[in-house]
Amino acid sequence: MGLMGDYEPLVDEPSVIEPTYEKNDEDRFKCARERTFKGLHLSKVPPSPGKKKKKPASKPFTFVQLADTQLGLLSQLKDKQVTRKVATVVETITCGFVKQREIAPVAEDTRLDLTSEEAYDTEIDYARRTVKAINLMNPLPAFVVVCGDLVNTFPPTNPAKCDDAAAADMKQAKEVQDFKSVFSELHEDVPLVCICGNHDIGNRPNAYTIGLWTTRFGDDYFAFWVQRVKFLVLNSQLYKDSSGAPELASAQNDWLDRELNAAKSEGAEHIIVLSHIPPFINDPHEPDGYFPLSTRVRFSLLQRMAAHGVSHWFC
């Protein structure tokens, strides 16, 4: 996306410091710290003394948005094939009284020729091809963002009370490691921004699941800059269901107000929001549903963002 416009130069001048990483360097995935992002921040640049202020043009730049890499999903669909086959038999012998979709309401499998293991390998291959395509871009993007659901397996929300917690934790940990292995191949000069989704921190996140995310990927919400464009990354699951972590949700909400209020004085030419869950699918006035935020939360966020000049929201 190219963004251009006239503006007065400021003392606080956003600039990009291109980080370099060793292959498989864990630090690459933990750049989101202290609610900022290493290498994409607002730098202090003193104005040149005795020179008249000019209106330089903002340089166009590109970024790549990805979402729902969800490593493990195809493999899970394969594992559900047995359930679907049993459900089909039940539907047949009950003359349709019990519907197959009521027993196994999962998506249709489009790769019937693959085993569960082969399906997972296919997912890895798709992700690796994506990284290779990005590396061939000229010029390289200012950053790449993955807008949530990096992996498919949900984290255990309360390991102490969940018999399957260890297995789920190990499975998600493997998917996370595979994600990192693939995306460590991203060009070393391209920052990778990772956003948490419901599969990463749970449908009802709590301190444990968010802590697990921050251990692996850094902060769950933060701000960063590219030139004069301010990006706000949200943990949208806390807006979807905050019942498991009301204090954390309140802290994020207060942080968002502070960041929006500060944007103008910081010299933001544009403000862009990034999240996993969209505020709505087709229409701001559409009813509540599984995928978008509730109308109550949606309207509150949209009104606040519009009041502060947010121009785009990518999900």
C-alpha cells in the first residue's frame, strides 16, 4: 500500500531501522516488547537549525498481510475423516433421521489422497512457498504481518485441571516451532509482525494463555511505525470475550485510548489498526455473529477510531 501526503516535518521523525537476524534466531519472533516493536519505532531526529521547514513527500511503501496460516488445520480435517465416515453410516442406517453434519460438522476435505501427516507437510509447504514469494519482491516490503491463528491447536486454558493439557500444549508447541522454522526463512531485512488469534490464545483467553503467547512471540498488543504511518496491533480476542482476563482487557483498552490520543501530536499521517477478529464482515450494522465483534464493542471501537482519524483496519 502506498501512502503519500504533504505535512510539516516534526522533531519526532518516524524511521525504520532494519534489523538483521541469524537464521532460526528466536529474537526475530519476540520484537514486540514494552508495547513497541524493535526496528519499527518513532525515532528522535532533531530538526536542522536555521533551515526553513519544508513539506517533504511521504515515500510510498508496501507491506504484506497474511492471516490464518493455522498450521495443523488440514491435518485435523484428516483426523476427522474417521468421524465423518462413522457419521455417514449412522445417517444411512437411521434413514436420515440423524444427519451426518450433526455428528461431524467439519469442513469438506479437498485432498482425499493425503494422509494426516502428508496434509500437515502440505501446509508447511504452502507456508514455505509464501515466504519464498515474499523474498522475491522488489523492493522488499517494509514488514510482513500475520494477522492471527498462526497455528491450529488451541492452548489449554487451565493446565492444572485439564487431563489433555500436556498433549495439547505439546501439539501447539510443535506447530509453533514449525511456524518459526518456516518464517525464519523470511528475508533478514523484513520485520515479521505476529498477531494473536483465538487459536493461539483460546476463545476465552486468560493470563496463562496470553502469557504463553508472550513467551513465544512477545507482546499481545503494541504500536509501531513505518515513516509517518502509525500501526496499532490489537489483541482482538480480549474484545471478543474478556471474561477470562478482565484486567488485561481493561489495560489494553486504556492503552488504545492513550495511543489514539497521542497519534496527532506524534505526527501520524495515517493510523492503521491490525487485528485477527474483524469488527464486522460486510456492514457495520450487521447483527452479532461468530466471526465479528459484538455490535456493542464494534460501535464503541469504530467511533473512537473514527474520532482520531484511523483510516484502515486490516484483519
